Amino acid sequence: IETSKYRIRIDEISSGKYRYASWPLKNKMSDKPDLIVAHGEIVDDGSDGNYHFQFKKDGYQYVCDIIEIGAATDPPADLFVYKGEKEILYQKANKLIN
């Protein structure tokens, strides 16, 4: 996903396990990521087709909500970062990168 500040790539590294990599928007994806978090998982949000990826590292949780079905004004995805239980970052995705 791409937000106003970050470019995030989520890769499946093994069956059902995912890796989160992020770069500042000014950097290229060919550059070394600023953050890599392995062993994430995908969570189905129910019958509406939406789902999210969640990753945990060093007391932080990174959540990427993918919005397949929503209102025309909804972004294609949302990024949330939590430290413990506290939300410390929220950004709407401008686009999904394939």
C-alpha cells in the first residue's frame, strides 16, 4: 500500500505467514526497507470480503486493513500502528501497489 508518508509491501513468506516491509515515500522499493517485520498473519474480517494483515514486533503492532467492499469514498486500505494498546499512527492508503 502507499500512504501519504510510507510505501508498504506485504509478502507471503510461507503458507499463511507474511512479511511487512516499509520505506519512506521518498525512497525507492529497491532501497533497503526502514522496517521489516516477519511472521505476520492475515485475518478475514467476515463475509464482506475485507481482511487485514497484522504484524507484531518489540511492543508495536502494525495493521493493514484491505478494503475490498466499502463506500465509494473509502480508501483502498488503512494503516494503523499501535504501541501496546495505544494507536500512535493512522494513515489512509492512497493506492494499492501490485
